[in-house]
Amino acid sequence: MHAITKILLVILLGMLPYSLLAQKKLMFFQTDWGNQLPMDEFLAKVKSDGYDGIEVWMPGSDEARATLKNGLDKYGLKVIFLNGTNKSLPFEQSLRAYEKGLQEIIGWNPVKINNHTGSDFWTEEQNLEFLKIADRLAKASGIPIIHETHRGRFSYTLPAAVSMLEKFPELKYNLDISHWMVVHEKLIQKTDSQLQKIMPSVEHIHARVGFAEGPQVNNPAAPEWKNALKVHLDIWEEIIRNSDDETFTITTEFGPPPYLPTIPFTNKPIADQWEANVFIMKAIQERFAND
């Protein structure tokens, strides 16, 4: 390319909106947390509402696994599987069960595997052993294996997540920042210096809005949660736009009761879980609508 042409191209690129320079494809996954529908009906609803796939734990029975596999094929949906550390087992047994679970999931060739890893009662060195197993299997299989920021796990606080990343730079996170909002009793801003340290390692997002006193607002569409919603959207957008991944995965993860508040004595939910998840998907899509 001629030198002058190169200079003009650089100038023109500099004048273009950032969104046009860094277009992202967003893939949305619906959680099956709290689902009471038959699998076929659930998957049909997922597809109808515009999701690309679902995030689920591996079913326990062969029959349930076959039903899931057939349904995913039928509706053209992708899957992210959850895997976790069994904290009720002794450490060594838990390590073996963790690895076995990952190996079973890898055979399905999912988009990603999201882990509830380790325990806040174990040492950093013990929790690191789980990360090493996941990293080894991820490299061998080519399937991204990520670790969710979650209460009760090694990543139960933002400083703990930063500390582990410094010890194990290969670590990749699924950011569910709603947990840290309540753990730290504040709305953590995207400019937070600690949060900035882990943002580049985030490869998946659990999109749920938390607040200083809980991991889930009662209804993200309610005007009283406008600021909390904006804080979360600002964080998610910055992570997605700065990610090297051309396709970024997001699971909408508002949960059922008791995560979802209920009316006393009746246990009737005060909002609709499904509607909350669809709302948050659309809110994220709006942030990228002009890309």
C-alpha cells in the first residue's frame, strides 16, 4: 500500500466511531435455573425469545441427557455447561470429582464450561489446584473453561479474585458482579482500580443486577433500580468492547425464589423471572444497537 494511502486510511479510521471499529457479536444464553417446564417446551421458549442457547448443569440420568441433546439439535441451540467443586467432600476427593465432571462435559463440545470453583474455606493454594486442572483440560480440548465470581468460592471477594489472577495469570473469569455488590455492600463502579485488573480476563458474563444489600434486585425494570442497572450495564459494556473475542457470550441469570423476593405468607414472586432475563438481554442489546 502506498505510504500516502496508509496515512489517509489511518486518519479516516481515527474519525470513525469506536463502535464501527470494534463490532461485537453477542451470544445470549438463558439459564435453566428454576425451570419447571418440560425440556422441549423450555427450549422452544428459549428459541422463540431470541436466545442463542442455554446454560445448564449436566443432567444426572442418561434419559435426561438424551432429551437435552435432542432438544438442542431440534431447536438449533448451543449450550454452556456448569461444573462445580463439591465442597462437602474432602479436598482430594473433591479434586477428583471436579476433574471427572469436566471430562464428561468436554465430550459434548460445549461453547464454554463455567465453573463454581473451590471454596472460601480452603486456602489459596488448595483452590489453585482446581484452576490447574481446568487449565490443563482447556488446553487439551480447546474448550474455554472459565471460573465464576461467586460467593462461597475462591472468588468470593474482588480482592480475592485479583490475588488469584496475580498468582495464576492463565485464569479466565465469568463475571457475576452481582455477588460482589452485596459482599462489599456497595455498587462497584467500572473505574474501580481492583475491578480494572480483572476485566481483561473476563470471557463470559452472568447478567444479573445486584445491589448493596442483595445479589438480585426484585425487578430490573423498576425505576428505583435505574442507577444499579446503569452501573452493571456500564461494566458489562466496557468488558465486551475491550475484549479480544469477536463473539462474546452472556447468560441472563436472574433467579427464581428465594433469589427472587416473594410476598410474605404466600411465597408468590413479586416479579417474573423470565421477563427479568429477557429485559436484561434487551437492555444489553440496546447498548450495541448502533454497532
